[in-house]
Amino acid sequence: MNNEYIADIKFNGILEVEELNENSIENLSAEIEILLKKYNITFNHYEFMSINKKKYSISKCEKCENLTCNRDKNPLGLGTDLEYFFTYIYDGGIFNTQLLCEMCLPSGHRWGVKYVRKHPNLNIKCNFRNYTRLTQNLEQSQNNRKTDG
């Protein structure tokens, strides 16, 4: 069989607990590896990072339940390093007494999404921050292919 494609599969999971147990994470990793082998998927590694929800003012959007950083309480947001790792935590703020993520806020709101675009090379819709990151990653990949080949 001629394998023509390689797929990089990423999973994001949310674990909300009072205390973190490293053994539980390692056990979960071992179980995931067994499941992936069943489907002939090679398990390479996992990344684990935790964040203090209170410190960064993170709660669920009251409309869609996306994890949301309340930028009214935390104007600096997550910062570049955490923002890169926690791509599923949206910016947001208060509108009509409700915490709403940037996707649910009206476009004119200070923390609302300025642009929602469908990426031309990927079958996804994303906010401006993630669209920019995806575009940069694709451009970097294309440049790497040009220099490698």
C-alpha cells in the first residue's frame, strides 16, 4: 500500500479539578496510546499545561459555554505564551450583565471579534487571532518546503 498522507491529530481537553494529579494524566496518556494503536495511529507525545482560572479571570461564556478570559477584569489577557498553548480560551467581556466570549459578543463590542473568516486552505472558521496564527503556520510550512526541496 502506498501511503500518500500523514495526518497530525491534535486533541484539546479540559480538566477542571481542585488539585492536579500527575499520575492520572500519565494513566490517561497510556490509555489514549492503547486506543490510538487500535486505529493504527502512532502516539508521539502529549503536552500538558495547567492554568489558574481565577488568576486569569476564566469562566464559561454564558451563551455558548466556550472558556472565556474576561478581559474587563483582566485587560492583559493570557499573554503570548499561554495564548499559544490555550487556543480554545477565547477573549470576552461583559455585555448586558452576561460574560460572553468574543464570538458571541456584538462585533462593535470592545472585546468582540473584529473578523470571523473561513480559512481558505482549511475547512474551519476561526477568530482573527487564530486565523492569523494559522496563516503564519501555513506560510512557515510552505517556506520550509521550499528550502528543503
